[in-house]
Amino acid sequence: MACNRPTILSRNELGFISMPNGNKLIHLCFNNLHINFSINEFLAFRNIVKDLVYEDCRIPFPDGTLRVLLNTPYEGLNFSFNKIELNQLVTVLDEAYYMRIIYSYMNE
């Protein structure tokens, strides 16, 4: 049985974003996170992350590092990113956003 290999939309040293061919899902694999999004969820997540960078709302953690918390809909479950990780995440999200648009034009 042939494997339907997903299209890599964006990649950097901390992770990648892919989209299975013929599917309306987007996979984010970043550091230790693996999240599946619908197209609309991906767009909303990208906007939220970009807002976090713009607001620069870092907080001190007990180990002395400054981190940004990204809340989830689940109480007590949050993601934390240092400044470098957050900037890398924004980069990979932006690249994937634009590559998805390019691929959609190519598949019309």
C-alpha cells in the first residue's frame, strides 16, 4: 500500500508544518508539540501567536527565564515559549500560511 506523504509547508530547526494531500488538516510539529488543525483553526492559532509576539507579554518563570504562556481551552494546560522559540514558531506559521496559499493556486 502506497503511503500518502504529506506536503511540508514550512520547516525550521524547531519543527515543521505539513498538510496531507487531499486533506483539510494542517499538522504542526514544533519542539515537543504535535497539534492537528482545521484550516480555520490554523488561521486562528497563527493570529493568536502573532498577537503574543506583538504584545511581548513574557513572564518570569521559577527558573529565572522569561517565557510567554499560550493558554489552551483546557484548564491547567498551557504552552510556554521563550523568545527564540516564539519567534521561530511565528516564522514557521507565516511560511506555512503563504505556502498553503501557493499550493492552493497550483491545485486549482
